[in-house]
Amino acid sequence: MEKLPELKYSYDSLEPYIDEKTMILHHTKHHKGYVDKYNNAIKETEYENKNVIEVIKNLESIEESKRTTIKNNGGGHINHSIFWKLLNKNGKKQPEGKLLEDIKNVFGSFEKFLEEFKKTALNHFGSGWAWLVYKDGSLKIYSTLNQDNPFMKNEIPILGLDVWEHAYYLKYQNRRNEYIESFFEILDWSVVEENYEYALKGEEEKIVY
Ligand code: MN
């Protein structure tokens, strides 16, 4: 069984970049809904005592009648758990160390990384997520549909941006580009650096929990 994680900050502390009302709805209604529906689906099954990452990585082994519910809601729970931890108005504004070096090696520069990530998030059609992912010793950027995530293809997310309209519509309406810019104002790069270390060590559960 999974729990809705508590946030380490108050709902109004990301203002004006993400407004209090959006945070309350997003955490207590959307994320809680994913947790409740996921728990309901795994109740009294062999998945009840496994952590959600293990379950989501083995979707093909789940009986067909429950697979979509577990995928969507387990994915939603993982994705939002990662997302909340990345946010902090007083966080670190730029990566350093190995993460910065590897970003430069893969994308050319930090600025080029930002450009590609923002473009991916902006151009994603419909609901989904934009990710920075660790896979086989390298980094890549891509987006996924709905509540899908990199774990579902055995890759490790170290940075994720929710581009569902529920994440920004109250404040930004159709202006997803402004929401994306705001995200980078409150993204704490020290958490992305930590996530990268966990990914390199194979401690992926620490990225989620
Ligand atoms: Mn969301």
C-alpha cells in the first residue's frame, strides 16, 4: 500500500510561480486520487506489499483487468512524488559537479539543455510529463503520455515536469510556456543532483520516497 507523501513546504510557499489553490488541488485531490485508486487496485493481490516502482516496472505480469488502472494510478503516484520534491523557491538555481559536467557533455551546455527540455515540455501534445532521464551511462530528454514514466521502460527519471493542464490551468490558462519558465524558477537543482547520484548507485527508490 502507498501513502500520499507530505510536502516539505506550505501550499502557498511557491507563490507566485505556482499558486496556493493549484497546489492544494494538485496534492490533496489529484495526487491523493492516484494513491487511493492504486491502493484499491492492488488490495488483496500479490502486489499489496511491493513498492510501487517494482510493480510499475513489471506491468506485463499484472492481470489484464487491473493493468491499466495500476499503470495510470501507480504512475501518477510516482510522478507526483518525484515532482513535489523538486520544488523549492529557495533552492539551488544551477547544477554543479558531475551532473553539470554530464549535462554539458550530452547537450553541449546548460543553456542548450534548458532549451531542449523546455521545447520538449512545450511541444508535448496533451497530458503528460517531460523528463530528464538516466539510462545506460547517459542522459536524455523526452516526454511521456498521461501518467507513464521512464521506470516503465527500465530507465530512471531524475527530473520531471508535469504538463497536465491541472498543473497550471488556474493560473496560466493556455500559457504553458509561462508555467514552464516558472518551474525553472522554483526547481531545486540540489535535488536533481541527489537524484542523479541515486540513479548512478541504482538507488532509484530514493528518488520517489
Ligand atoms: Mn499532476
